[in-house]
Amino acid sequence: MNGLATLARRLLVEARWLMLLSAAAMFALSWLCVYRNSVMEARLRADTTGLSMRARMILRTAGGPNMDFSAAAIEALVFYWFFLCIPILITVAWAIARGAASVAGEIERGTMDLVLSRPVARTTFLGAQVLVALAGFLAMGLAIVVGHAVGVRLHPLEAPPPWLSVLRPILNLDLLGVSVLGYTVMLSAVDSVRWRPTLISSGLTLVQFGALAVANQPDWDSWRWLNHVTIFSAFQPIEAAVVGEALFFNGALLGGIGLAGVVLGWIAFQYRDLPANS
């Protein structure tokens, strides 16, 4: 336990700036989202120019069947999709950065021998890496919550979303990050340089995001099967905010992918030979 805590503290110090910048960005975006929500809410109430009808059509098309024009649904749509998917990109970037650094990054830096020369098991080493990655997801989730609280206080909404409607999409986002972390750790555990798992994981994630976009194009029914091969089909923030019925299944699927990747990475790490002077 002492070895795990010591390693985790070292890794937290090393990753602190990326974690703080990511959390600060999430805080600012969450605050801005509430502001945009208050502006959109006011426009939707104004029916004199026809803007309300056009805005509702856009929101309905982008939000899908769960869009009920509540503050929770609008905020989830604006935050997770209308902001150029920046919260998703930040979460995925953190997952790939920490996953690629978990084994291959340490070997590339030449610090693996130093760490394992002490009475530290490989399981403890990899566990500390995963623990720090999860701490980053938690920090970014808390930043979103705080940004939302500040935003609601400064930009009052007519019907603020309940806290459960704020927390469920955050959980869905964090579990999306966990799934990306899982297969990145698996790739890192069999490599000796950081750039390869980073490149492969980034490409794999982008391909899956593209598959989601293709599968949901209007009148492209022959491509709907792509929804079954992309992790992004289990990321449904609007459904999580409004209904939440699919959150358990989506969360189990994303968490299962992440757990499977970490376990496979752990197995590979246990039995691989490490390069000298790593």
C-alpha cells in the first residue's frame, strides 16, 4: 500500500499541469454552457420573430428522441456536442496521454528500472498508473460540477436542471474516458516507446467517432450497423440527463471495455521482458 501511494503521488506531481489545465477548461466550458443555456432559454420564450421555432427544430434534430427542451437536455447538448466536442476531446486526450505513459512512457524515459529495482511489484506499478488516470477523470468531473454551480448562480435559469441530471452525463463521459484508457494501457504494455500507443489509440478513437457520424447520417440506413462497433454509441449524454434508463447498460459496456483493456495490459506487462536500462 505504501508503494502504491508513493508511486501515485509521484505520478500526480508529474501529471499535475495537464490535470489542472484539463480541469480548468472543463470548469470554464461548464460555466459558459450555463450562460449559453440562459440565453437560449430566453430566445425560446420569444416567439415574435420565429427564432423560437427555428431553434427548436435545430435542437430537436441535434438532440434526437430524448430532446424535451428542458434545461437539462439543452445543457447536455450544448456542453457535450455544440462546443465542438471539446469536453470529449479533453477526456479522450487525458486517457490516451496517461495510458500511453503507463508502461511505454516509463520505458522510453528510462525510469522503469529505477522504479522496479525497489520492492515494487509490477501490479502495484500499473495500479498506480491507472489510479492517477482515474483521479484525473474525477478532477475534471468535479470541475464540471463546480462550473455548473457557479454558472447557475450568476446566470439564473427558469428551471435549473436537477443535480442528478448534471451528474449522470458526467459519469457517462468519464466512463467513455475509461474505455479509451483501457485499450491505450493494453497497447502501452506491449510497447517500448510512447508515440506508437498514442498514435494507434488516437487513430482508433477517431475512426470510432467517424463511424458514429456515418452511422447516424440521415437516409444512410445501410450503415446503421456501425453503431455496434463504436464506443461512442454508448455515450448518450442527453439520454443520461433526461431519462437515464440506458446509463447502466452504457456504463457497464464502457467500463467493461476499460477493465478488459487494463487486465489484458496487466497480463502482458507481467510476462514481458523489459529492455535493459529502461
